Amino acid sequence: MEAASVRRRAASQRRGPPTTQARAQEERERRPGRRRGRRIKEDREEEAVFREVVNFTPDPLPARYYDRETSRPISFYLSSLEELLAWTPLMEDGFNVALQPLEQRQPPLSSHRPRTLLCHDMMGGYLDDRFIQGSAVRDPYAFYHWPYVDVFVYFSHHTVTIPPVGWTNAAHRHAVCVLGTFITEWQDGAKLCEAFLAGDESSYQAVADRLVQIAQFFRFEGWLINIENSLSPAAVRNLPRFLRYLTAQLHQQVPGGLVLWYDSVLQSGHLKWQDELNKQNRVFFDSCDGFFTNYNWREEHLQRMLGQAGERLADVYVGVDVFARSSVVGGQFDTDKSLELIRKHGFSVALFAPGWVYECLEKSNFFQNQDKFWRLLERFLPTHSICSLPFVTSFCLGMGTRRVCYGKEQAVGPWYHPSAQETQPLVGEHKLAGDSQGWVKTHCCLADAWHGGSSLLLRGVIPPEIDSVAVRLFSLQVPVPPKLLLSMVYRLEGSVAVQVSLELTTGDASSCHVGGISVLNETGSRHRPRPLRVPPTRLARWAGRCGQQLSGGWIQRCYEVSLQGCLLQDLLVSFSRSQGSREEESFICRLGEVQVVDANSLLAPLPRVQNITISQVRWLPLTSASEGLPSRLLLSCTLHWSYLLLQARCFRIHCWPQTGSLSREPPGAEKPTFLGLAFANQYRVVDLAVEAAGSGRDGRVEFLVEPVPREGFLVPQAEWGRATLLYSASPHPGEQTPEHSTS
């Protein structure tokens, strides 16, 4: 299948060297370290069992990778040239590696169409987004207008800004490439530049090689280079060579690699922002992939740049400070004035700090202000299409006031986890063409969810003169496989006499063979799929809820489509009035999930979660609420496992804490406790309350790793990965406590 091969090619490009992480883990395991007790791995019925002696003096964890107070894994930056050159991948770095490959897109980033770059700069960076496994935070910042963005830059004033993996996963899911930042500033920056630029080529090549290695290992696309200090003649002479070498190596090692230069230093070495591309800084533009201008430009700057950029207009990203600091055109809710001039001259745009709507305006109105800001820019922001299957989204923003798993409440309380953000639709108001009074408005809603923490709310009106209204949610360009399966989970609010259905549009209509669907318009290429009534047995897991009335009033509809020689272009939701009615119909619909899946992808068996290990165990005493109750402990540990990540949407981590024998039988009819989501083959369990081991008996906690397939169906619990930790207050009789682990 062409669509499948496109997906495989994209995935294989993102893997990087196959042994890099393996070497890192081997190196980590070879490092000597004090162990607290005996840890034995036993294999019983495909379950790994580890033994631990409780000790309240934990082995120290590397501070760079873990929050000091909680030991939660965090994204990190590098503060000096020495740290950059000394970095080598360790086991802990695996937490920050992006699970989500960069989706294929149309048009490709290499096209000459003007682009939109979003430069995320918020209060120094590495805030709540640094917690790789999420955090319990109220009212976090969330970005979800991804269809309008082509390049995402994570910016901070640390020397080497490595994008937090949550941003990389979310951006890649929307086919948006991600850049980190390499910045030097002021006197310290001048000293740093002198150290690696003023010498021979081996010095600057070593820095470039390490930047390439970091981008390749963590699976983001490249760097914004921002030198904001004066340079010596020797250093500035080598600067274009450094940029050319970095760009060439990145292109060779990282598919889609991108190096951008910020308007700062001149070819003379002086620090003097030009607000344009000109002869004094052109050498740097010629040495890399693009140029990011400073913000204090006027239209005459844009006019002068036309001659400088030549055929590379789209490679000039004209900077727009959304905070409107200093003397700028537009900014804040007048940012559209900046974009109008930039697009008039055919340049790309770099929106700096659009988080202004979050930082400076009322948090309680964040979603309204965010939608208003992007709605004003919409006419200047061309969208791009996603080109691979499966296409699955629950509209989750990566945040919420509770967690829901397929209609069932999993946890209550605020949460924020950027990696958990699903593909976002085009939001805003969509009015029908002509004189019709019909309209549909779409916006994000945290009030309820089918899966995750939010859903998509659609409000609209069907006027008397027409029978239906439809809204385009997603733009795709996917070669349609012989059999396509579609699913939609929705709920109508109130007693509304309106029918809801999925619609799609196809390209290549002249060669497109339609079979197994009903065509709405014989002369067009818009189709309403036929409901899938009896799913094939092998698709039962995916189609298990099709056609059912689900808990909470949700309804799932599934469709089967047979098309040949077609290109899937748009996914729409249609609202139709009941037959015979000519009244104006208002409706409110909540959309919980949409799926587009190649039926063939559901036929192959799923890989199993294997080789689970438990390491880096930490114990803390937990004081009882009153005397007489058994004492309890807080357990932290790291789980690792093997799984083919290209087939995983994520992993859900659960546990069964209990005291007793080695039996794997669950306690009664209880369900395991949900701990969190993992977007890598590892997860850090933090401060899990467990019962202390009693005299002569082991404490026992069982961890379960539930794989979530990319096609979005539930895997039976019997197929989850399992590992058990047995722990005791002291060594068993006759056993000695070895100095090192025997696992």
C-alpha cells in the first residue's frame, strides 16, 4: 500500500542510529554504583519478578534529568560549551526522546510557499512543560492552532535549548518541524564564541557535530542560531564556515534538518541588528537554510529585501514580536497588520512569543483570547495537510480537569501533559457560502471528554432553505487504500432533531473509482460513507463499540469506504435536518473522537510488551494517619521495557499494590490503579503509596504496561506487559546482602 509505505519511510527516517540508545543503556549499566539490597529477576509465566530490600538511603539520581524534590523526569538544557561537548546519551536521556515521528505533509516544507514559524518564548522556558510525564497544574498554557504553523522553535536564554519532548511530540503529530536554540549573549557569550570559533576548524566542527547528535538523538529537526555578542575578526571569519558545516551535517544526519540564523551580528563582527536581510549579514543567510529578522522593521525594509532574497523569499522569516515591544508594526491583537505587509511581499513570518495571550491577559479567558488572536491572522496563514494513516484523534489538548479513557473516568483532578495532545482541527466560525444564514462554530472544551481531557464542541444553525450544514475539520492528502474504516464518537446536547455524519472529499476525481458508498453529488467528489454494520471478525477490537449507545450518552458510528485511485483530502462533519422539517434548526454537538484507518493495518498481530525491568528504586516512609494502622511507604522506581515504538500511540501504566504471595491473581474484582502515560519505553513511578512489608512476609506491587496501538483500540489486559516488585524489611534468612545488583 502506498499510504503504508509512506508511513514506513517517514518512520525509518526518524529512528536515527539503531544502536545509539542501546549503547547509552549499556554504558549506564556498566557504571559502578552502590546497591541497597538483593534484586533478583525471575521469569514466571512471562512475568519479570524483582526483589528489593527497603532502605531509606537512596542512590543519587543525576540532577540534570530528575526533579530534585520528586525525582520526576524533566527536560533539560545545557548551560555552557563544556556541558555541550561533554554530553553523551545516557539511559535517562531516553525519557526526552520523541516517540512521535514527524508526519509527512503537503506541501512539503521545502516548497516555495511562504511559511509560518512560531517561536515559543515564555518566562524563561522549562516551566510546567519540563515535566516529561506531566504535572498536576491548573490553567496551563496550551497551543492548538497547529494547522497554521510550519516550524516550531523552543526558545530560552540557556546556551543550548533542547525542546521539551512534549512540544516535539505535539508538533510532530501535526507535521510541524521542531528547532532548538543555540544562543550566546553579552560578555560571557563573546568568550564562548572565541573558544570555539576563533581557533581551527576542529573546534567549531566539534560543536556542530554535538548539536547534530543532540537533534538526531532527541528526534527534533534542527537549530536556531542566535549569536548576540560581538565577535573577533578570527571568530567572525569562521562563523559562516561553522554554519555551512552544521547545515550540511544536519541535512545528512536528520531528514528535514533545518538551520536558521537570527539577525544580530554583522560580517564585520559587530553586534548590530538590521531588521532586514542586507549585504552586511547576507553571508550568514547564504550559509544556512533561513534568516530570522529582528522585529523593528518597516515596509521599506521588506521592499529592500526583495532584491537580497532572490528566489529564497520563503527562507526569510520576518520577525514579529507579539508583545509589541519597542517600535514595531502591529503586535498583540494588531498582529494581523504585520502579517498583511509581510505576506504582501511574499516572505515567511516568525511569530515571537504568541503566548502573550496567556501571559498578559486573564487566564479565565485564555481560550477565547487565543482563538481571537489566531482568527485575526487566519487569512494570512495557509494550512498544510497530513499525509499518513492511521489518522486518530480524540481532540485532547493534553490537559484537563480529569482523565477519561473511552468514556470511563480514570482520574479526577487537573493535569497537563503536552505529549498527550492529539491532532487538533481547524477551529473557529465557518459560514456557508452565498446568502445562506447557516453556520457552524467549533472550539475546544474541557467540560467533558470521551478520551483524554477535552472534546470538540460544535454549535450551529441549519436555516430553513437548506437541508444540512457541514464543517471541514481536517485537511489530509492520503492515497486511499482499498478499504478504509472511519469512526466517529459524538453526543448531541439536548433533544435536537438533527442527524450527524462524517463526510469526506477526494481528489483525482477523474480516476477515482467509487464503490461501496453513496455519492451525494454525482458531478462532484464529496461522499457520505455507508455505515459499517457487521465488522469482520479480525477487526472486532477496533469495531467493538460501533453502532452502540455508550455510557454518558456518547454514540459511536463506524463506516466502511471502498475507493480506488483516490486521494483523501478533507474530513468533514455534517449536520442534517429531519425529513419533512423546514424549521430553522439549532444544534450543539460534542465530538469525542474521529478515526480514519487502513483496514489492512488491523489484520497484523500487535507486538508484545517485553523485557520489563525495575530499577532506580527509592523508598520514603509515609506516616500513618493514626496509631494502630499498618505503616505505609512511598515507592519510586523506573520501569523499562521493549516494544516497537512505531506501532504505539503511547503506553498507559497501571499497578496492583498488595502484600502477600507471588500469585498474580488480582485482589477480588478490583481494577488496577492508573498511574500515568508514557511516550517512551520507560516510565518513572513517583511516590506510589504501598503497604509496608510485615515480619516474615513480602510486600508486593505489580506494574502493568498497557500498549495503546496507533489505531486507537483497547488491548485486552491479558496482553499487557507485567513486572512484580517484591520487597522486604530485611534480607531473608540465610541470604547475604551483596554489594551490587544481581539482576
